Amino acid sequence: MEFATARNRMVESQLVSRGIKDTRVLETMRKVPRHRFVEEALVSQAYNDHPLPIGEKQTISQPYMVALMTEALELQGDEKVLEIGTGSAYQTAILAELAEKIYSIERIRPLSIKARRILDELGYFNVVLKVGDGTVGAKDEAPFNAIIVTAGSPEIPQPLVDQLAMGGRLVVPVGDKYTQSLMRVVLTKEGITKTDLGGCRFVDLLGRHGWKE
């Protein structure tokens, strides 16, 4: 009950109050136990309005950013989604609640192993995890209705654009290593449209089409 109360408070004070309107996203974030995806020593901070470290120099994004990025994907329930950067797997679990099939790529093997364990414990069996370079996407599984990138890129990775289905949405932070703009890219018959959803700051997207290590 304590965690449920904290989730409700998080949704109302951090999401609804800041303009998140998608009812499916809001209800999912009331449901998914974010405290299961953070380090035990940080459980008391799990529903606070800021990112938290998860080891390996990575973070779990603040709840508002998770909600904003998820809402921008406009998921209806029958989509195939690609996630770049599994990380803690909290965003992965949110996607698993909202779409039919999730493919998630993580470059750091220990994080992927831990993510698999938590997702299995929570019953998210519609998620396929892979260890590798997320910037090249998952060509064998393309096209995707939605792609989400949970790390900052110097530019929009072209392979991810190429792996969108017609009408597909890509959400990716783009900028330098200190500040980025959250970009929403939609593939149309005329080409791609880009919308800037506002400023953000993420860990670096490392890989062939991102930052070099």
C-alpha cells in the first residue's frame, strides 16, 4: 500500500501536473513498481522526481521523462517496439504493458542479465532482450511501429529511421554530451517529420552511429 500510494502521488504531482494526458500511460505508471528497478539502498527515492544511478555509470530516468517519451510513441496496444538502452528495464516494463512485443538492446551485459531477471519475476514475457550496439538497431526484426532511445545521441541514428514502419514514431534525445533536445521523428509517405519536445539530459549513446567510446 505504501508503494501504491507513492505511485499515485508520483502520477498526480509529477505527470498530470506537467501535462501528461495519455490515460494508458498514466494508468501504467500507477501500476508498474518502479522501486523494483532501483538499487535496494535507493528504494526510498524510487518515486521521486529525478533520475537515479543503477550501476555501470548508467541511470534510471526520472518518471516524468519516461512518461513524456512513452506518450510521444502514441502506443495503442498492438505495436512492435524497439528500445535502445534497456538499462534498469523500468522503461521496458512500461512499454511491455502498452504494446504487443518489445525488442530491447543493451550494450552492458550485466544490466541486461539483471533486467531479464526482474522482467521475468514481474511477468513481462513479451520482451526480447539482446546485448549489442543499439545504434544499428535490429534489422532482422524491422520494421517497428515505434522506437525509443534512452541515451543521448549526437544525431538521429539513420539505421533507426530506416527501421521504422510507415507511420512509425522514433523518440530520441539529440545534442551534445551535456544537453539534448528530445526529438520525435515520424515516418510519412513524404519523408520524415521532426518535432522538438523540449530539453533533456541523458547518458551518452555509445556505438557506431552514436558517440565513440
